[in-house]
Amino acid sequence: MKDEHPKRGAKRSLDERLSKHPHMYEQLHRITDEMEESIAKGATADEAEEMAIKQINELGRAMLSDWAQARHQSSVEQVRQEQPGMIRDSKKNCGGTPPSEGSS
């Protein structure tokens, strides 16, 4: 399947992989900066952990959302190539049902 991880010998670095997702790369830097800053200000390990968990969860949701959007776009493009008449880019031109005479 296309979504499988690359084979162990072909593993790319995290920097290389995140270069395709600059907003995620920046978010990881922000998480690290905030973690270091909170620890420097005297946050407990539990507080720092809680903050990091929340932010990593948000990053995970953003990554899954990006993945889903990319999959959807890929699927749409595939259908367009295989069956060009199946997908229309225009809105329906329907005025709806005309009102009846008794309604006001």
C-alpha cells in the first residue's frame, strides 16, 4: 500500500521529512521553545509535560488533517483522470421550488 512507511534502510531524516511541511516544523520549534521557557520560569515537570502533551496532540490533529486533505485531493485528481465527466467544478444552477400561492 502507498501509505506504508519506507523500508528501514531508506529512512529519511526528520528535517528532510518536515521540509515538505514547514508549518509543522515551525510548530515543533514553538513547542520546544515554550517547553524550555516554561522550565526556565520554574514550571514543574508535570506542568511542562501537560503543556507539551496538549501541543503535541494539536500537532497530531493538524498532521492528520493535512494528510486527509492531501488524500482527498489525490483521489479527486485520480477520478478526474480516469473519468473526466464524473466531477463538476461548477455549482448547480437550481432556483429551488417556487413558492406556492397560499404561502406568505
